[in-house]
Amino acid sequence: MFQSLDFSHERDLTVDDVLRRVESYYPDADFDLMRKAYEMAEKSHSHQKRSSGEPYIIHPLNVAATLVKLRMDADSIMAGFLHDVVEDCDVKPEEIEKEINPAVAQLVVGLTKISKINFKTREEGQAENFRKMVVAMAKDIRVVIVKLADRMHNMRTLQYVSDAKQKKIAQETLDIYVPLASRLGINSVKSELEDLCLRFMHPDIYYRLAEKVAMKKSDRDDYINDTLEVLSEKLLDHGLKSEIKGRPKHFYSIYKKMTARGVDFEQIHDILAFRVIVGNITECYKGLGIIHSAFTPIPGRFKDYIAIPKVNGYQSLHTMVIGPKAERIEIQIRTDEMDEVAETGVAAHWKYKEGIHSGKTKLDWVEQLLEFNQNVTNNSEFMDVVKNDLDVGGVFVFTPHGDVFELRYGATPLDFAFAVHTQVGIQCVGAKVNGKMVPLRYTLKSGDTVEVMTSKNQTPSKDWLNIVRSSRAKTKIKQYLLKIERENHKEMGRDILEKAFRSYDTSIKSLTKTGEFDKAYQTLGCSNVDEMIINVGSGKNGVTQVLKAIPSLKRKVIENTEKEKIEEIDQYSQKLNQAARRKSHRDNAVIVDGLDDIVVRIARCCNPIPGDPIKGYITRGRGITVHTSACTRMDQAEMNRDVQVEWNPAFGFKHPVNVRVITHDKPGILSTLSKTINSIGVNIRSALAKSLPDRKGSFIFEVEVKDYSELLKTIATIESHDEVISVNRV
Ligand code: MN
């Protein structure tokens, strides 16, 4: 029989049992510390009972015992003892850190975090659930192994909870933990969990299978023993020593066969599996050759997982033959080492051999995840690894409630807000990441917990398009801006037209009655009346054009063209100033009196920064341009109108400014100046250096400053150098 790991619930298990088992493979473990961890757990859970009525501590003890069976390290086992104390007993992670060690505290924190993840239902896909776990695994893969041990024991004792809860937990296990155990290559845990899921999800099928398998037991045992004998004889005939085990397949795999083939148990004959363990890889293939020549292989059932291991590191040869009694049997051929990896998968990495990690790197992806995890700044590379190996496409962040969202790499809190809900995005005023306020431009990292702050008064601004990375958010912002713009333009257009018509003693209403208004839009090439009104509001169609398209007004209009032109501009600018004042955005550098969803451009000629006195000009069809009050380079050819503008104190981003520095030429002066500028916290975007006659140097630094006062400070700091002759903003 296979000596598969036995994960049964042990009701009389004690800490001494657990520690004795640890000693058998890890004699140098710190048993005092492990006992201390256990005692801490026992004390914390002392007043709690499980659904079965047993003292709660039996659960962490069994979880730890499972970890011992998987040959996990001492920290994992201690985390097994303590895995529920933070969540269920209000023990602070700091206490674990102080009393035990930081590593165990970290593991318990990770476990607590996993328990807060809201896993999606099956319909939403296993991949996503799996990715959530990857986020948790990225910190320390042991977290997930302890979690699997926890889940296994909960499944083992699931009969004590309500039917509904049994089904729910079993489904979740099947959707999340089984694929996870499979991906981590811990097949012993995977098969065990699968059988337990079947037991609680389809008890009728499970017990029928169990009964049938039991009924055939004596026959089967004989059959297995006979087959074992024949197999090992054949192999020995060819000088191959082997250890052979045979067992019925797990119920779940029989069940899957039954459902896949649509047949009943009686019709499933290949319920037996044999495992041949040999000394090395050459012997694996030799054994295969012997078996294939002695028994008839079933075509298409041979798989070589030695040459091409499964992605989880599993290696073995699989074949199916017509056995000695003319029944199909499955045979797996592998080495001892491969067998261990097959049973314990990634857990094999923590196996202690003479007190040190055996540190095999067969599961490269886990190794890489762990390695990359140590270098958190290498986030993009880390994501590449995750992506390649697990097909994960972006950044995974949590809501404060533990829901996970996948966002594009480089996503900001604003992307997150729109991912949560369009309305949340539209009203987003700020965000906290891991409890700290961050700018909306902040780049989210996997594992971040993001909390969005909203305000009913908030509306998106055009700058947001530069902040978001996801096309969904971009589209939503554009749609919103367009909708608002159209509404505003429509309202403005209607007002402008009414006013213009009034001076000709008519109105939209009476021109609609005569049918002239409805004809005008066709003349202008608009598709409907609304479009014409909107075009007037946006300035795309001049009011004069509309007037000229109305036959009864045409002649008078031409006479008044000049006058009208001016009036039109006046009305437009007046309208802009009349519009309701909205709350200012932190994302707009400049607040335009009355409006904030209009294009605001900072004039390049004078490049004003906060603190500079400024003036704004409305340029028809081109929005508002902001100049310094002193700037004279206005395009006089255009008809412009002033508009009141002021700096937005809430705007937190830096403005680039060019500063020219003339110095005496001296070696190293550029780096000295750069250091000086950086020393006051000002970032240099670029620097241009030029030699001047008379051993002088000219430098232009493009610095990023918050406002005018920071610019002055920067200039003063540069001036304080002896070599510096002059400093000017350019
Ligand atoms: Mn637990």
C-alpha cells in the first residue's frame, strides 16, 4: 500500500507528541521556544471551544501536526500553533514578535490577512482567486502552506458545522485551496482536500463509493498483492530493484472519471494505481521498458513528466497497462526524491536536513517570488516573474474589506476608485494607501490596501486623464467630461441664441413656430437642433452663422455683423463668468473664476508658477490661457477677454521652471550646484552646461518647484555659492 501521508484528526494530540515528531527529523530545533509558542496559543484560546465541543487548542495542535508531516520548519510549526490568536483572541502581532520571534509574527499576520480575503465565487474564475493568494504568497510562501494545513483540519472536522456551511466551505476549498495545493505540488494535501470536498458536497456519492470500495476490499487486497508480486518479479528478472506500492485511487479521481465518462462505479475498472520507486532516472526508463514488454500498454496513456516536469515541479513516468488479471492498471515510476516532491511539493523546500535548509530550487518560480520579494523596489521585475509564471497581468490591491482588485501595472488610486464603481471614481477626492494619505498620482503596488475618499461635490477634471492608466477609467472620465460639457454648452448656446434673437425682436420659440429654427441646423450641416445649440455654446458655430441661416433675419444680420461679433464674444465670456462656482480641484493648478472644467493652459512665454501674479485670457475656441500679470506677449490679433484666475492652493504638484546660473568656471561646479539644489529638496529635471569666454560657465537647470517662494529659496541657495555670479529665472 502507498504510505501516503495520513492527515486524520487526532483528538488526543498533545504538544509533547508534536515536539517528539519534530525531534525525529529536526533534533536541533529550539524546543523551548516551540513550547512557548504553544503555551501562548493555549492560554489565548483557553476559553474557546470548537463546534465539536472540544477545547479550541486541539485545532492549532492538529494544524501544527500537519505541518510536521509536511516536514515544515520550526517557524511554520509555531505559526501553526498561533495562527488564530491574532484574529480570534486579539493578541497583538507585537506580542508574538517579542515573545517568539519576528518571523512567526509575520507569518501569523499573513494568515490573518488571508482570512480576510473575500474570495469570489466560482463563476468569477479560479484564476483570480489564485492571484489573490499569490499576493499573499509573495510575502512568504509558508503563509499559504500553513493556511492549507489550517483548511485541511477544518475540512477534517467539518461534520460539526451546519449543512449550509459545510457546502460553502467545501466549495471554497475546491475552488481555491485544491488548485493552490496542486500548483504548489503538494499532492498529498490536494488529494486529501478533494476527497473531503466530495464527502461534504456530494455525501451520497462519497458514501456509496466508500461502501463499494470497502465491499471489494478483500478481493482488491488480493489483487493488489498479486500484481505487486508479478511486477517486482518482472523487474528483478532484469536486475532492477524497486519498491512497489499499490492503492485504490482517491475517491475524487474515481468520481471525476465517473462523471467524465458518464458511467457508474461498477464500470470503472481502473481504480487501482501502482507506484514503482527506483534508484535513479535511468532506472525509471529501464523499469518502464520492462513493464511495457511484460504487459500490454494502453495507447495514449504514457506520459513522461521526467523529461517535461509539470509546472509545479512534479516528475514521474505515467503509464497504463493491461495488468496480470486483464484489468487496466495505472503505473507511476519515479525516484524516491521525485516521490517526496510529489507528496509534499513546495513544502519540501523547508525540510531540514541536519539542521539546514536542503534548499532545492526545483520550483524556481517560488524561489524567484521569494527572492524578488526581498527586493521590494524591484516591483516591475517581480510582476514580470509573477506574470510569466502564473499569468498574472497587473497589480493586485485590497479594499479595506479585503476585496481584491486587479489593476494595470502603474495604476493609481484613481484607477482603483473607478474600478470599484464609476460613481466612486467621479467623486474621488483622495486616497489612503495602507492607512496613509497619498496623492492621486501615487503608483499602487501589489498588496496595498486602498481606501478611497469621496465627496458629493467632486467632479472629474481633465487633468485626471493624465493620472489614470486604465482605459476603463479614461473612458469613464471622458464620458463624464463630455456629458457635462455638452450640458453646459447646450445651456450656453440656448442663452446666447435667445439673447441674439431678442435684439431682432424674435425668440427660439417663435422661430420654431415658423419652422425657420428647425431648418437652420440643416443649413449649418448639423444633424439636429440640439447639435446646433451645442455648437453655438462651444463656439464651434458662431451665433452669426445661425442668424444668417434664418431667412427672415439674414439681411439685418449682415448689416450688424461687426457689432454682433463683439457682442457674441461678450456674451460668451459673460456666460463663462456666470456659471455656477464649483469646488476647486486639487488637480487643477489654476482656479478659473466660475469654472473648472475648461481647458486651462499655462502660457509658455512667461511660464507662471504659484505665487506669481497671474491673469487669464479666454481665447475663443481655445479655452483659457494663464500668463503672468507682467507678460506682454499676448496675441493681439485674436479677440480676447480677461477672466479672473487664481492659483489653486490645493494643487500639490511641482512646476518646472528654468533657472540660468552664471558662474566662474571651476572643475566640479556642475555637481556642486546640483548637490546644493538637491540638498534643499528641489528636484532637477535636466541641466544644460555651456562654457562662456573669460573662464565663465553658464548653466540652465530645469528645476521642479512647488511655488514662487520655493523658487526664490532655490535661487538664494544657488547665489550663496562664491563662484556664482548671477542667477535668473528664464
Ligand atoms: Mn484555524
